[in-house]
Amino acid sequence: PFEARCGARLVGTRSQIPLELAWGVSVHKSQGMTLDAVEVCLENVFEHGQAYVALSRARTLEGVFLLGSSDSLRRSIMANPRCLAFHQRLRALPPAGPARAPAPAPSDPP
């Protein structure tokens, strides 16, 4: 803390807290940031993956604070339809057998 004195008399003190003002940071602008704490309102999420970006900015789970109702939070988590279709196709495939290395071609030296 900083102290201001007039002679021996203390006339003021100041403590600084390392805060960054960020009331205007959009989810897009926050990409690439790593923050100690985030307060996130997901009510106006409009793109796939936006909620993930917003929630993954904090270093720890304890640093994430969610605003809004649980219904709005459920609506805000959206998977990309192409990813869902790919996942469904993968699940429909038969199980793979054990992995084996291919035999060397006859022209390959040992």
C-alpha cells in the first residue's frame, strides 16, 4: 500500500488491485485470453462453439461465474450440426478389430 504523509501525520493511503476493466469484451474478442476469473452471461449466444470459448477463458473452474437462468444456459450450449452428424456416422460403424501393422512390401529391404 502507498501512504501519504504530511510530516509525521498520515493523510492518506492507497492500495492497488490488479483489475482489468472488461465490461465490453465480446466472446470473439476474448479468444486467446487467459483470465483468472470470468463472469459470463450466455443468454445471447448465437454461434456454435461460442459458449465453449467464453467458458474456457478462465484458468480454473473456480474462476467461472455464470449469469442467467439454467434454461438459458441449456439453450446456449450448441454443438455444430456437422459435428453431430459425423459423430452419429462414427457410432454407426462396426467395431474395429485389433490393430495390426501392415506387412512390408516385397520390394522393401528389411
